[in-house]
Amino acid sequence: MYQDENFENRSEEVQEILGTPPSWLLRWGTVAIFVAFVLLAWLSYWVEYPDIVREPIRITFKDPPVRFLAQEGNYIEKVLVADNQKVQTNQALLIFRSAANFNHVLFLADKIKNLPNEEDSTLAAFKLDTVLILGELQEDLYTFLEKQEAYRQARNHPSSVADIGSLQKQVNELQRAIVARRTAQDRIADQIDGLETDLRTAEMQYQLGRVSLSDVTALRNRIIAMQEDQQGLDAAIRDRQFEINGLRRQIAAIRQGALSSQSGSSTALLDSFSRLKMRLNAFVKASILMAPFDGIVQVIGRDIAAGQFVEEGAEMLVVLPLGERQLVGEMLIPFEKSGQVRIGQRVVIRVNGYPYAEYGAVEGEVSWKSKVTRTIGNTIVVPVEVRLPQPLVTHTQKSIYSEEELSGDARIITAERRFIERILGSPSSWNLKW
């Protein structure tokens, strides 16, 4: 019994010793916990954890190459450039077949472009010193020249004492000249019909390898030459018709004692010029490929040669800009995120095809943000443009190359917030609300 009591007393002492931690452990353990807390607080203050807007990005050239596709199926009349040739702005590259003489079309377009203004007095003085063969534009040119002559006569007021008999004699002579030229036109039209039949036969024979391309081309050139002769006769007929109309107006003015209103003639002149200009621009755009800027042309289509037929939508040429080309990033930010995006914010881009672990990221800057939204599918987005380093180099000093375009994942850093701010919220949210 005595031994049991001693054992119990010793057990209580042992338990008290074991249950009471050493004072040094309490003291230094508290210090260690305090130091760890301070260290974490210090790190959470200095470590930044930014707010970001993450969206895909498309990296492309600011001045992309221009590709020319056939707007409709047609034969090529002439190819005026060679592969990898330097070209200048508005230089003709390729011409499609038409009834017009493309040199005449470009001559008229250049004359109109160089007019100082489009006032009626300027248009009245507008002169063409040569007969132009313009195909489907011929009628528009004739209409303008007719309205031009009418305006001149209305403005100049011809004398009322002119000899009507003399004027009528000139009309009769001009009419006889018109009849002679129309007879010549009919004769040429018959010849063209026969040659077109021969051409269709020759083209079929060429496909079978029985005749040469030069034979087909010779027939086609004969038809074009005769069509030009026919249009030249038509232009001469129209010129004489203009003269007849002018003489008849003078006769009518003498008989009636007045000419038609100058203001009406001015309106008709301006309207006919506007139509001619509009139709000319549309014809040039559809029939003649022009270089949009100084660059290098590359032939990318098959069978791009004179006399070849190209189908609608077929690729033909591409013009590449000269000099170093500038890359830009294009992003479409969902409208609900766009309010955080500002010009000047940093953008970190991981480019697809260039592993981040090996190449790193490209850093750019928001350079433009649209004020107008765009709807894509059911999503409303805001276009944003990103300025990129030129040339394209990552933060690890590795270059990224592209001949067309790139894509990637972009993070726009909208706010440089500290980690502790994310835990506690922004300072403005620290105010107590009662």
C-alpha cells in the first residue's frame, strides 16, 4: 500500500514535468512565430499580383499585302509586270479583255484626275484632242461631249443673223458623211462575224493541239484591230452628229429668236460628267488591276498570261509593301471587361508556336481603343490595338519571325496591385460601415 502511494505521487510529478514545456521553448517559439508573421506580411506587401484582362490576340502587319482575285471569269488581255518586279502606286499590273483600248481609258482617267475643279466653266473648256476607244464607256463620253457643246452654245449666244440656208447645207453634207461611214461599219461588222466564227473554231482546234497559240492570237488580234476600226468610225459618226445637233440648235435659235436656258445646259453638263466619271472609275476597277502602293508584285496564280482564261475568285497577283513592315496586335475585348482597359497599359503576350519556356513572352502596350463596339455572334466586343516591339523580340531576347500573321494569348495588366491588397481589399474598402 505504501509503495502504491509513492508510485502515484511520482507519477503526478512526472506528468507535471512532462506537461509543462520549457520556458526557453515558449519564449523562442513565440519569437519565431512573430518573425514568420512579420516576414509574410512584408512579402505580401512587396509581392505584386496584378489585375489582368486575358484574351486572344492576332498579330498582323499594319500594312498587309494586297491580294488580287478575279472579280468575274474573263480572259487576260495583257500582263504588264513580271514576278518580283518593283511597282509604283497606281501602276497598271494586269488588264482583262474588253472592247476598250486600255491606254485610252487610262488617258481619259488621267485627264479627269488633273482637272482643277468640276465647275461648268472648267468642264466647258475640257478638250480631248484624240479619238478615244472606250468600249462600254463610249456612250457616256458621247453624252458628255454633246452636253458640253450644248452648254457652249447656250453660253456664247450665236448670232441671230446667221444664214439658215448655209447652215442647212452643212447639215446635209454631214449627213451624207454619216451614211458613208455607217456603210463601212456594216461591212466591217460582217467581217468581224466571220472572224469570230473562225476564232471559236481555232480555239477548239488549239485545245486539241491541232493549231498553235500564235494562230489563235493572230485571229484574236485581227478581230481587236477591226473592232477598233469600227469604234473609230463610230466616233467619227458621233462627232458629225454633234456638229449636226449644234447646227440645228443654231437654226432653231435663229427661227425662235432664243436659245435654251444656260442654267439647264449647265445642270445637264454637270450630270453627264458625274456619270462619265463614276462609270470610268468602276470600269478601271473591274478591268485593270492597279498597284495600291509602292511595292513588289508577285505572281501567285496559275496560268497568269495573256490570252488565258481565269475563273471568278481565282488568285492572280499580290503586292507586298516596300521596306520594313510594322507588326501590330489586334484584340477584341468583351464589353463587360473593356472598362478596365486603358491606353498605355502593359500587355504580356505568349505567342502560339513559340513555347513560353523556351522563347519567353513579348511585351507590348495598348496604343488604341475603339470608342465604338462591334457585335460578333452574340457577343459585344471592343476592338483594341497593341503596339509591339520592332522587330518582334521576347523578354529573353529571342526573335520571332512571321511572313503573314501570328496569334497568341495576351494579358493586359490593368492594375499593379500588391498581394496584401488582394487579401484585405483596396484601401477605399477599409472604411467601416455601421
